[in-house]
Amino acid sequence: MKALVSKPHLLSRVATLALGKTIGGPAAEFTDVPEPTISPNEILVKVRAVALNPTDHMHIDVISPPGSTIGCDYAGEVAKVGGNAVKAWSVGDRVAGVVHGGLVPGRGAFAEYLKIDSDLAWKVPDDVDDAAAATFGVSAATAMLALNCRLGLPYPGEEQDIRRQQTAPAIFIYAGSTAAGLFTIQTAKLAGYTVVTTASPHSTDLVKSYGADAVFDYHDPDVATAITKQYPDISIAVDCFSKGKSFGISDEVLKNSKGKLITLLQPPKPKYPGVEHELILAYTLFGHAFQWLPPVGPKWPALPDDRKALARFYATLPQLVGSKKLRAPPVLLEEGGWNGILTGLDKLRAGKVSGGKIVVKL
């Protein structure tokens, strides 16, 4: 089968990380590789559409060991079913989800076929097309991991006791117009929270349409002061950008309550005493230990509870999506089939994507 496979060696990856640009030519290429073989607990998926994430080009440029299949978000149909999965899946079922792409052969989404544990995928409703279904991968899972696993908000689709409170507590979400931001806004609203977020003026209507209650322009040098004036007691926040000034603004919002900030990239030391930072990675949702830049890079332990959370989330997702309680971000279709993946990843590298999710149909 055809797949996008990483090819750099350790020296070129370290050089790319240090210099901020690709060294030694293209770091991944489409090539023919064996079709994955599945275990009794897995399903084989014929990939029909993929969504692109910044983590994909980060894996290509720096993280992935040679020979890894790239890509995380997918939608398609079931091609084979493991013996222990026949009660849940049948050949021809429409399926979508996320895989830990960029780590091992056979797992990445940017391929004709991929394999996934049968309980870590979700059944796509008939009225949801493949392009929209493919977006419920890294970004949606990250929102769930941040809010439900780390911050303790009620899970989407389950009883929301918080709604019976007279005044809904507020949560701060930096970068609400990103795909992760739009999913985090919706998940927080389903939990009964008032959502305070940042966005550019041209994205204000977009984030409000996804449930944001208050939107502040992050370009404003006094944006944190404006937020704390109206919402002085915010104690939890998610930084869906996690670069540059986003950490400082989030810390300003949390300083009164000495609150907790969830970040998607490595954060600096908190700006104020009592404020807590916690980095999350969606890859812990697969329940296995892993390492970046092996053999010298950082390691993460297996977190079985995170895996249970992803299975729980995907079990309820068909109902949430079918009832329109959880919506896909705007889909930005990239033409060109397989070549569209590379074009789209270049746009992400250049920071030219806003207000939607790039999706490629294969």
C-alpha cells in the first residue's frame, strides 16, 4: 500500500530542531509499504479522508524515527475485523478516529490502510461526511483530555449537575478559533461553563457560533486586564496555542485565583506564585509508553486511565455528533489527493491556516 513514511536519521532531526528548518531534503516521502496485519482486538481501516495537524509536520521534521507512518486523523470504512471485535464492528462500517501516527510503521493515517484498537474508534452517522468525520481526531480528543481528564469537567453527553447552579463558573480558553479551541469551547459549554476566549476580530463571529460567551482580541496589549475586570475569579484555563505571549496572558487571567493552566506545548515557569501549568499530549490517550527523538528524547509512561477516557469519549461521540451537540470545525478541503497532504502540511508550517481544519480526501 501507499503511505507517507519518515526517512531522516537522528543527526538530521537534531539539526532541524536546533536550526528551525529542514536539513537534508524532504524528511518524508510516499512509498509502498506492507499492508498492516491486525490482532484479534483491532480493525483494519480503508482510509477515505485525513485531517492535518501541526503535530504531523513536527513529526516529519523532528520527532519521528525513520520508517514511521505519518498522520493522526482519519475517516474511512472497516476493511477487516479482528476476532474479538466482531460484536462491535462489521466490514463496511463507516469509522473515524485518531491514531498515534509518526511513531511506528502501520499506525499512521496518511496511508491507504491503518489499524486501530477496536474500542478506540467511533462509528460515523450516515448524515456526516468523511471530511467532517476526519476532524474529530487530535483536536477533539485533546479538548476531552484537557477538560474532562485533567480539569475534571463532566464528560460530554453525561449528566451535567453543574447546570443546576444559578451562576455558571467561567473557564478561559486561549486561541478559541483554532480547531482545538473550537472543540474545547463546545466541550466546556456542554459541561455548563461560561466560556471566555481570545480570537482575532475576524474570528469573533466564528467562536461565538461555537458557543463562546465572551471574546477578547488577543492583539490588545491590555487583553488580560480587560478579561480579569469582567471575570476576576477564573480558576481554570486551556491554552490552545501555547506559544509566545499566550502563557503570560493566561497566567494574568489566573493569578487572582491561583488557578491551573493546561498547555499543548511545553510551558515556561508560571508567571505568578500559585498558578499551575500542566502539559498534555493526546498520545497518552492510547495507553502505551512512548518516546520522542529516540534514543535520546523525552519519554512518557503508559497512562491506562487516559486510554479508558478515549474509549469512553468515542463510545458517546456518535450520539453527540448525530444530535449536533458537538460540531466539526469548518472544513478546509485541500485538493490534490495524496499530494494535497504535502501541500496542506506546508501551509501549516507557514502558519497560513486559520478558522478551520485542513482535510484531504483520498
